[in-house]
Amino acid sequence: ERDRDAMMHRTQKRPLPSGRLQPRQALWFGVGITIFGMAYLALLVNVLSCLVTISITASYLFLYTPLKQRTTLSTVFGAIPGALPPVTGWAAARNEIGLESGILFTIMFLWQLPHALALAWMYRDDYARAGFQLLPIVDPDGRVTSTQILINCLALTAVSLTPTIIGLTGILYFFVALGAGLGFLGFAVHLTITRTSASARNLFFASLLFLLVQFVTMAIDKV
């Protein structure tokens, strides 16, 4: 995507689109660290975590990346590899994929949709210039995009409470997750009402804080 990245103000100074790094160098580096990482997991951790990582790499490179130029649903498909890293961690620690890792996956999946759509809203002109097919580009007044964000934030708030319900975390996490979810939902409601780039930016940064609070509290309450 280096040619498209070169068309976008947000990405044109990255090593590949700016020409500071040659494509062949990037290819060999990427292939090298991917093989090393998968070999490390397979030989020193377990095969299951390696297989999950392979699915992350494959779905990102061969599903999400080409779909960005073809359909607004690419954000949904891109949320799959983005939500799988916690499953890798769970598989590495437990050598299994259970309900708990499924809930972590769902939290990450639902979180990524408002996060990514807010970013696309902020840089819709950039993405349009590069030829990407993203929902905020084909939805100029933002009505559909903001509604989609609101629905996902509602679902995310509900799902983020389930770790306590299944005994994965304690009551501290439950109330922190509830507060964080309602706060995040408030930003989504504001975006739905105003439908401005400023509101999208606020939601984007709120999404970063939400995820940080969620997982830090989850780790503390589990210990």
C-alpha cells in the first residue's frame, strides 16, 4: 500500500512511501520477523498460539488489506486480526481456546469498529484521495457511520462486563468497566448528535483510554 500511503498526508512520511526504505528491504524484514516469531511460538511456547498468529497474519495481509480498496465492510474484516492477539496470549498461557479468550476477542472486535470508524472519519479526505472504500467516505453526512458507532459502543459496554460474570475478574473490574463503557458511550452519543470531525476525534482518543483502563483493571483485579 506504499503508493496509496504516499497520497495521504497522514502516512506519506512513513519510511516506505517517503522512499527512506526500499520495498525489498521491508519485504525481507517483514518475512524474517514473521518467520522468527512463528518459529518461536511453535518451538518454545506451543503450536496453538503459533496457529492463531498465522491466522492473524493471513487475514490481515490477504483479507483486510485488499478489501480496503473494494468494500466498506473492510473495517469489519480488519477487526478480526486486530481482535485475535489476546487469543494468542490465552493460547500461549493455557494451550487452549475457551470461553474466556472468546470474550476477550469479542471485546477487542467490538472496540475496534468505533475506533477505526472514528479515525476514518477524521481522515476521510485522505482516505478518499488514496482510493480506500471506508464507510465515512460514502456516508458524507455521517448518519450511518455514527449510528454504527453507537450500536457497537452499546454492545461493547454490555460485553465488557462479562469477564466478571464468568469469574474471570472480580467486582472491581465490573464497576470500572461499567463506568468506562458508559463514558465511551457518552462520546458516541455526542458524535451521533453533532456528527462533526471534532466529535469523532474526541471519540477516537476516548477509545484509546477505554481500552487502557479495561485491560489494566482486568490485570489488576485478576491478580
